[in-house]
Amino acid sequence: MADRHAASGLYLFTLLCAAQTIATTISTESTRQDAFINYREVSRKNEDWDPDVIAAVALVSSYGQIRLRLRRDWAPEACDQVARVAAAASLRACNGCTFYRHEPAPPNWGVNGFYGPPYGLLQGGMPNLASAVKFENTARRAVRRGSAAFIAGSTDFFIGTVDHSEWGGAFTVFAQAEVEDLVSVVPLVPMEPYRNSTDQYNFTTRWLLDRKPYSLRPLRLEDLMTSSATAAAGRSTDDTAGLLATTADEEASL
Ligand SMILES: *[C@@H]1O[C@H](CO)[C@@H](O)[C@H](O)[C@H]1NC(C)=O
Ligand SMILES: *[C@@H]1O[C@H](CO)[C@@H](O)[C@H](O)[C@H]1NC(C)=O
């Protein structure tokens, strides 16, 4: 097991080196992200998958990919719906899937009980789910930084970019974003231009004027582990270490 991971890590490292050579001419974040697509994935691109082997989905846009590790133990039905869309080659282009809301958490987040708006989140829609997602959160799990949650009764979801414990367990938390992607890809999705919208409770939210389309890429647990290990090996900032520690705490408390 360890040997196999070491071998595929080396393989990906070689692939990254090759990609870096290319990147000297085409220097973009998405080039780096593309290095994570291995040959096996490319060959499976136009095939239907068994939804049950899908451990994660990558939301792929021109800004890079945001990998969401599905938590079937938290929201089995929502995860199944997402996996089915990612599994079907015909649905994977995800027509109509866009990010349409990206709000920055204010710098004084949580000070004197102030929790926005604006909120710290990146929100999008997945309109080709078979049906609206039901409320599924018996554990009353709170939205944390990196949690992906559906708004029950809709096909819309968001990724928390800060902890939102003030919302309690109101959302169907179904996945966890990979820390590397939360740090290096989510911030690349623009927050502007936007328009304000104030609701009947006098809460103002921000909506992007230009929706940002994304497609879905299915990932096995194995794909997720090799790409994460490679990304982690190339990064050792204190920030990431802190975030990883937070994630580990959360895992431990399950
Ligand atoms: C949105 O509302 C905020 C708070 O009132 C304001 O500071 C900002 O300028 C508004 N932005 C736009 C684009 O209307
Ligand atoms: C709505 O909120 C704004 C500030 O966000 C405040 O100035 C205004 O008085 C509020 N309006 C009402 C009707 O509460």
C-alpha cells in the first residue's frame, strides 16, 4: 500500500516537473491544476462511472479545480445525487452549473457577535441534480471553513470560507473541500463585479453580475489521495499546517 502510494507520488512528481517546463511558457494556475489529471482519469473522461466508487467531485472552472470530498456519512442522499451527476458522462459538463455568489467575510468576523453580511462563502448551483436536495443533517452539523452545504429544497450549495457556527445545523452539509484548493483556488474566483440585494429582513447579499461556469470531474479516493499528497509535498506554509490541524480535529470528533 505504502509502496504503491510512493510510486504514484513519484509518477505525479515527474508529471509535475514536465508540466512546470510547459508552465514557463504558459504560466497559469490552471496549468498547475491540470497536472493533477493523470492519464487514467483522462482515459475515463468520456465514460460512465459507477457512482458508488466516486469519493469526491472536482468543480472545474477556468480558475482551477475545487475538490469536494463527499461525506456520505453526513448526507447520504445528497452525496448520491451529486455522484450520479458526476458519474454520467453526458451530465458531467454540468450545463447551467455556475458560481454566482462570492462574498468576503469582513475583517472583524465574529467580533462582538458580528457575523456579516457579507458572509464568507462561495455559492453555486447544480441544476442538473435529479431533484431538489432534501434537508439532511440529523447531527445538526455546523458549516465550518471548507464545508460544502446544500440549501435544502434547492439545487444550490455553498462552500464556507470561514466558520459559520452562528447558522447552527440549518444546512445539508455534504462534503469537505480539500484544504489546498480552499487556499489556492477558491480565492481566484472573482468577487466582483456584483450587485447588492436586500431582503425583507434587511439582510444584504452580493450576487456576481457574471456567472462563472464549472463542470464536474469524478474522483476515486485513490485519485484524491495521490493528488493531495503531491500538493501537500509542495507546500509547507504555517497557514496550511494550521488548516490541516483544524481538519484533523474535526475528523477526530466524528
Ligand atoms: C453594496 O452595499 C454595501 C453596503 O451598503 C456598499 O458598501 C457597497 O458599495 C454596495 N455595492 C454595490 C456594488 O452596490
Ligand atoms: C437596514 O440596515 C441598514 C444598515 O445595514 C440600516 O441603516 C437601516 O436602518 C436598516 N433598515 C431597517 C428598516 O431596519
